Amino acid sequence: PDSVSFEAPPKSYRRQVLKYKSYEQTPVDLKIEMVADDKAGEDCSAVPWLRTAPDRVNLGPGQSRNVALVLQVPEDARGERYAKVVTEGSLEDEEPTRWETPLVVTIPGTLEAKAEITDMKMLEPPTDSDVYAAKVGFRNVGNARLALSGTLRIMTREKFDEVASIPFGGEAYPGQETIMEVPISLALATGPYVASATIIGMTSDQKISTKQRRTIEFALEQALAPPEGHIEEIQEQGGTENEI
């Protein structure tokens, strides 16, 4: 499967079946293991709750085999936990092939959408560009992954007339900060402005959300001309830089 998901209450047991089939002409050795999702980090890992049975399989040509994926949820579990099912297949005298399947465990009725905008400022363009950007830091302090949908509004400082509304987005795992840079690809005259970022973070079941807003003032000493191309979004996980 492209992904694996469990929904299970605390102190419960769940089981799914992974089916493997070989299309090779020679035997294939498979090794199946659970590893932490590097996007989510060790603190949100579901690996201690999971096991596969068996964890090694030998498939002959055209042969199929089922592998049990077993989940044991502890009594104090809340929110979401993440992992990856990593399968490594090897043929004789060939380098192993490795593929990964993301996995999420959801504890129903316990998801919390909590967050804060930790940082927002305007970034000067690099020497080889004239494109300004807004930097926005978003920290997830809840217990579930949040899909982020944001809008950057730019207004004149004198009359608060809106001159731009730029959408952006991303995702944030529990306990982590997502840094987003939103390029401003439009013409702006010199003068003072107000920039306001509004971000809605939604849980995967789309039942719980949080809305955060941050506003700053900035001034352009040189007018901006709209560059060629289109607005792009740049996202980077990790790091903490607080500046208001």
C-alpha cells in the first residue's frame, strides 16, 4: 500500500496484513522492519508499539506471502504517532532495493490542535535577486500533525488598503517548528506597509483546527517590480529562531 493507518483507542490491539508478491525469476529475500519517521522525530514515534511477523521472508518466482503488522497501543496513548514500514529486497549478486511506506496511528477522541506563530519578518532579497520574501515560523504544540493553509496579506500603512493576498502552506508535526518563506512577486512602491499572516492548522481527520495570526510593519526604500515567473513556496523543517 501507499500508506498504512491505524485508528485505535488506548490499551488496544490491532492487526493488519501486508501482502508481498514476487515478479522476479529468481528467489527474493525480504527484510521488513519498522523505523521512525524522520519528519516526525523520535518523540512521536510509533515504533515501540509495532512489530511485524515474520520480519524476514523468502519469495520464490511468482510466490506471495502475507506479513502481519501488529499494533499494541499503551494505556496512556494520546494524539498521533508515526513510523515507516521499510522493506528491503535483495536478489543474489545484486544491490538491495529499499522502499518505505508511511504509517500513522491515531488515538480517536484525543487529538489536540495547538500552535503558535513564533517568528515573522521580511527578508531582504539576495544579491542576485530583487524578490522580497516574508519569513513565517509556525510551531505545533499539539499532539497531531497539522496541514497548514496560510494567507499573507500586504496592506498600505496609511490607509490599510490591501495590495496583495498570497496563499502559502505546509505541514507541522507535533513539537516541531516549520519555517516558511513566502516570496512577494508583485510590484510595490516605496513606503511603509503592514504584513499580516494568517495560518489555519487542520488535523488529518479535518475535525479539529487552530487559527493563528501575526502582523508586522515594514518599509520599502526601493520600489519592487514584478519578476518573471510565479510565486513559489519554500519550506524547511526544524530550527528555532524567534524574532518579533
